[in-house]
Amino acid sequence: MIKFGTGGWRAFIGEEFTRDNVKLVAQALANIINDENVAERGFIIGYDRRFLSDKAGRWFAEVLAANQIPVHFINKFVPTPIVMFKAKSMNCAYSACITASHNPADYNGIKVFIEGGRDADEVITEKIESQIETLTAAEVKSVDFEHAVDSQQIIEINPMNEFVDSIIALIDIESIKKPIYAC
């Protein structure tokens, strides 16, 4: 059973965190996005360095693309805040990062974000869980990742420089350069 906790869904790799379950979560979220008529706002998905994160990110993207949701796929591992930053800057209604955060190495998971790049609250995660309970594997739509990239249903991006530039823009470099005098 897929249950969301604080900050997302985490599961033991190979037992609950499987290709089928990742795609099930993606289909549930795709159904919500389409029911709420926010697909045109797109979806950002990223992943961390954990085992299977890159593949799980692709599986997730394949399902969203098959459900006519434009996907921006961060094509390098990134820290979760970069996914949140990009989701906010693109005004996505939903986005996600494949990560198990602070959990042990044999876990992986999915963090779902809502408008503004914020963590999904209990209302949203309960919606996702309810969708999952009614879905079967046969109802999961999916397309080949490379085909979806070629047809631009999935657009690969790397927002690392944009993220760093946004941080630099907040820093008063000239103040830092000024010499400090002891009293």
C-alpha cells in the first residue's frame, strides 16, 4: 500500500519502491492534474543521486507525457530545492522530486510539490492516495521516454545555473568586497 507521510512517499527499494508503484503514483497525480484542468501549466520532475532515482524520474515522466501533461525533466541529479525553485519560477500547479531525503540508502521515494514549489499538504497527498486505491496497473498510461523527448512531450532541462544566478542576485557582492577594519 502506498502511503504518504511528511514530505512525500518513501519505500524500500525493490519491495514497495518499484517501477509499477512509481508509475501508479504518477498516474494518480496525472488524473488529479487533468481533473483540475491544470495540465497546461506543465510539470517539473527532478531526481537525486540515490539508486534508481534517475530511472524512476523517467518512469514518472513517461506517465505524465502519456496523459498529455507537458513535462520538464531535469536531466541531471539535483538537490530537491532546485526542483522547488524551478516549479515556482514556471508556475507549475504540481511537480515532484524522486528522493528519499534523509532516509537510509535502501529507500527511495517521491516528494510532491504544489503551487509555489511548496510541499504537498495532507489534503493533496490524501487525494493521491485515494486515486491510487482505485487504479489498476492496466489503467496506467505510459509512453517511451526517448519518443516523448523527440516529440517534445518531455523537454530536458538543467536549471542549475539559473538557480545559482538567483542566489547570487540576492547577495550584495560590493559589501562583501569592502575591507573590514578592526576597531
